[in-house]
Amino acid sequence: MKDVSALIQENGAVQDRSIYWDRDIYELEQERIFARSWLFLTHESQIPLAGDFITTRMGEDEVIVSRHTDGSLQAYINSCPHRGNQVCYAEMGNTKSFTCAYHGWAFGTDGKLITVPLEHETYYDNIDKARFGLQQVAQIESYRGLVFATFDPTAPPLMSFLGDMAWYMDAFMDVPGGTELLGPPMKSILDCNWKVPVENFIGDGYHVGWAHAAALDAINRLQGLGGAETNPLMSMQGNAGYNPDGTGIQVSTLGGHGMGIIWETAAALHVNPAYGEWLAYRTETIRAERGEWAAKLYNGHWDASIFPNCSFLYGTNTFKHWQPAGPRSIEVFTWTLVEKEMPEELKQYLAMMNMMTFGTAGMLETDDGENMEGCTGSNRGWMTRQGKVYAGMGQVNEGPHPELPGIVSEGIVAETSYRGFYRAWADMMSGKSWEEMSRGASRRSIKEVA
Ligand code: UNU
Ligand code: FES
Ligand code: FE
């Protein structure tokens, strides 16, 4: 395998193409990134009652996530400790126990082994059932309803892992009544490396006007509006005459998370004015309780990624979990991000609009999907794969911000957050300790600045 420390160069701006293709690099990612990081599992609202469960993956490990009889959240590997069969084949449900189809071992909703068929007659009661529960995750926690777990007992608490990313996300997560993800998620497969969609959502403001030109035009027609004059996001369409100056910011926060925020455009991709009206109504409370920055962030359109493999578009209400399935394939789970207190019809409209834009066959998802598969598949060529790709945009106008945490670049068309993601990726791949990684130069909290 290539020298891991040489895969990312120039402070995150240069990537070796083998990271999108090679099996041995992918396997090292499983060990050093997916077995250590906090990974998104589900939303608490998907499993509100005792016995509720869903199945998902952490890296390539199949896991069951459940609400135990005592109300606690639990997550454990979906593989029987007897002979290794998959225990649960359902995607979601409610149960008292999980019974393995092979020999009938049964587990509680905390993963503990509760019954062994013919226990007395075959083991002569000489089996220590406490030894043979489903393998538990090391830690499980939630942040405002988003449930995460890690296999690493030494990983810092979830809120330290999210760091300043959570401070930013609070602008729309910390609203009266809170937020939720509408599920069950849409599920689809893309033939791309998992990092390609993560880098797209973390801050690729560059592709929006170009790759999505036709989709933006279609949405603009559905809106029946006048185009760029009435909808600032539409001015990006085709890039003609688009000047990114002052339109927003791109941010990289310590730990490899990041986002691009286009001011005043949260509702820009919507055809129903009800969403914009809701935002205006909510902004009053947010401004009064949390100040001008929170109100400004709340009204921006965000594309964002939470390290390592979770992304969202705030405003377009899509929330993505990119699950690695080999170096050149992912399974995509797509949720709809809404506020709990929104009227039911508004939530249903947002779920429908998410389907139309970023669902499996969504107008923008298909634009992105083709590019993501292309960015992966072209590395099939041995000679191609010896080369590198470049994310150097925005290095001249980024740095600390007087009021906001992280590294901030003016204008959303930048690659600041790409570089932050790849610096974090390189740190984890080289096996740095959590302590070493916490001493990054981008540590800068809003409290330090105030
Ligand atoms: O396609 C995207 N990632 C995007 C779309 C980002 C910002 C606005 C619209
Ligand atoms: Fe960006 Fe080709 S122009 S990948
Ligand atoms: Fe896109």
C-alpha cells in the first residue's frame, strides 16, 4: 500500500486518487475511521417506544439500534455470537426479543442473550449466557435527537467530537420543540467512493450553478417566479454573471466537519411559500432568544457534512447517511429534516419536496450521482490512478473570523471545508490519538471570541 502520510498533501488541498479506489486504503479506513469515530445511527423519533428498533450500518458492520424496556438507547452488532448468522433481517419494527433463525438463540432489546434452546439438555447448564450477548457499541449518545455511536471506548464525548459543528447546527436544531428526521429513510445505491458525496455536501458550492443548472431552471419554472431577481440562489444558474462575493461563507470546523451557507436562501428551492412563511415566523423567536447570528444562520441555505459520512442540506431539508459498501459503492439513506412543531401538512410537503430534489430519482440527486460515480470510476485506469486531484480554491481568503468559530472563507464557492475534511481524514488514517487531534489549529469557539 502507498505511504499513508503521503496521500493528502498541501494542507489538505491535494488528494492521491488511490483513496477513491484502493481496497487496502478502504480497509484501513474501516479500522482507523469507522471503528473509531462517532457514527450516525438514526433519529430518536424513529424508536420512541420500548421494543422499537431499526437496523443500519456502522462502517460495514450491521447493527441493531433499539429502545430497551428501561427506555435507554442501545446498539449492538447484528451477528449471532453462536455461529455468526445475521440475527435480525427487518429494517425496523417492535419486538420483545431477536431470535436467530439458525439455532434459535434469543436476545433481549439490550442485546443480552436470554434463551438458548435445549440449554439444559445439551450444555448441561454449563454455558455462561452473560458471555454471549450481541456485541455492544462502546458508547451511544444523542445530540438533539440525532443518535450516534462509536466502537471506540476512548473516543471523547459526542459533543466534543462534534465540537463547533454542533454550535453552528444549534442555529436550526435548537428551536422551540426541536427538530426531527422523518423516516423511514429512502434507500438507494450509488457506485461511488463514500468520500465523494461527503466532500460534495461539505462545501461544493462550485458545482451548484453548473451541474444543477437545468434542475434550478425547472424549480424556478415551478415557482413561477422571475428567476435571479426574486430568488438569489437562481443567480448561480449556469454561472453566467454569478459573483459569489458576499453571498455566504464556507466553514471548516475542527474534526473535519464543515459547511457552506448561502445567506437568505433557506427556502430558495421551494415551490410552496408555506416553508418561507414558517421560517419568517420562527425567526422572530430565534432573533429574540439567540441573537442576530443565530437568525442569520437559520435563514441561510446550508450544505454540510458531519465527519465522517453524514451530510445534510438545511433549507432543502435533506439528511444523508452515506454508508460505505466497498471502495466503489455506497448505500444512501435519505431522511427529511423538519421542525417538530411545523404543521403536519408542511412536514408532508417538505418530505415530498425532498423526494423531488434529493430522493433517489430527485432532480438534483441524479445530477450529483452521475458526477460522483464519474469521480470514482475514472480511477479504474491504472495510469489515471497514479495522479492526484486538487481542492485548492479559497486558500487566499480564509482564516479565523471575528465572531464565528472554525476556519471561515468568504463566499460559498471555496474548498476550505474540503481541506479541513481531508486534514481530519489524514490525521485519523495515520493513527493519531484523540488528544493529538484535539489540538488542531482550527479550534476557536464563539465563547473565546466573545
Ligand atoms: O447541491 C448542493 N449541494 C446544493 C444545492 C448546495 C447549495 C444549494 C443548492
Ligand atoms: Fe471539476 Fe471536472 S471540473 S471535476
Ligand atoms: Fe449537488
